Amino acid sequence: MIDEISMKIRAEELIRMALAEDVTSEDVSTNCVLREYCFGEADLICKQDGVIAGLPVFAHVFTMLGYGADTQFFAKDGDRVVKGQLLASVSGDMRAILTGERTALNFLQRMSGIATYTAEIVALLKGSKLRLVDTRKTTPNMRLFEKYAVRVGGGGNHRYNLSDAVLLKDNHIGAAGGVKEAVARAKAYAPFTQKIEVEVETMDMVKDAVEAGADIIMLDNMSDAEMKEAVGYIAGRALVEISGNVTKENVVRLKDIGADVVSCGALTHSAPILDLSLKNLHPVEIDDDFFDDSDED
């Protein structure tokens, strides 16, 4: 599960990698117009309605780049924001603001887009017992941020990576020789603390998974009628997850299936960004003692 503490512990290295991708030796454009320190401010402005996510990541980009960088927030992660809203004010070395602008916005726009899309689907599922979760269909090196954004939007996290849980998919089942064989091997090898989930595509596979004692049964790309039959057969003997091409456009039909969880890869692989902009960068005069760290009165 990804939360704010996990973000703080693990995000810095990933942010550093993103900055290194954008600056290999220097920001030549910025150095053309600013050759020395100049204190300034810029405004973070929302350009469309949505749910904001990733503000601490946005701010940390500038903290890593410049001494004295500071971001004053007028919103917090999870807030619904509207077009034209002032979300934050960034101050510090204008060279750092210029160099970090795109990287900071890339994180924030991507994360906010995921949170917005997630919130839309959560709203569509309101009134049902279905719990919305994400998948591992994430952008390489962005999984930490993308799964955090899903939680900000009101969704939940499926396993974070391959070490987190046993999920026997079609190729695992094929390699083992069948559902029962795959589950038996999992029970013999996996720690007793880990639940065993099995992906199934037919009623015969559902029956095998129940008989083998799977803890969670994922109904993958089955018709509505097949899913209802499967839920009836399972009858509470395992948690039921629905998966396969779930989107905002078709999720409502799943509310009455009777399943417990719906996993949606579209949350992280198809959510559009939330349009945001860093504008109005300008120099600001500061007092001579702005950088005085002494304790003298």
C-alpha cells in the first residue's frame, strides 16, 4: 500500500532520476538568460477541473534544485480543484524554478490525472460493494507515484510488485499444468501469511479454483452472465475480483455482478493528465538578511 510516508521514503531517488533525464550537463536555455542567483516567484495554476495529487512531489523538485526554494500551498492532495484556481506559489532561485518546471509539472499532471480518473470511477460505483483497485500496468519507474495517486483519488492498491502476493495468471497455470496443480504448488511454497489468487477464464477453471482452496478468484474477461454464474457458484468461499478491459465507460454494468473487487488497469495506463501550468515567474526583491541564519537579535 502506498501512502505519504512511503512517498517520502522512496520518492527522492526517483525524482533525482527524472531530473537527470532532463539535465545532462546544464540547462542551457536558463543559463542564457540568468547567469547568477536571482530570487523570484511563480504561480501554479489549474487549467481544468479535477482532483489534485502529487503536490509534495512537485515542491520537492525545486527543493532538490535550489537553496531557499519554498512552495506555499493553497490546496492539498485529494482536493477537488477548478479551472483558474491558484494552487501554489513557488519561490526561490529563478534558475531552479526554470530548470525544474517541466519535471515538477510532469509528476503533478500525471498524478492528478490518475487521481481524477480514479475519483470518477469511484463515483460511478457508489452504492455497490465493489472496491476499485489498480494493477501493475504502470509506467516504468512511476509506479510509486501512480499507485499513490490512485489512493488519493479514492481507489485502492492491488499488489505493488511481484514480491507482494501470489497471483497465478494464465501462463503460471499453463506452466504448472492446470489450476489445481498451480494452487497446490503455491500452497507448498508460499508463506502461510500470503493469500493465493487465481485468474480464471471459464466455469471449469472457477470450479477447480474453489476445489483447490484459492483465497481470491479473479474472473478475467468473462461475460456478465458467466460472472454472475461464477459468483453464485463461489458463494462466498473466496473473494471475487473482476478484471479485464474495465474503463469509466463500462464499469457501471459491473455493479450488480456481486463481486467484491474490480481491478482497472486504465487507472494508470489510460488516464489523461490534468492540465496545470506554472506561470507568472518574476523577480522579487528580498531583504539583505534573508539568508542570515544567525541567532542574533
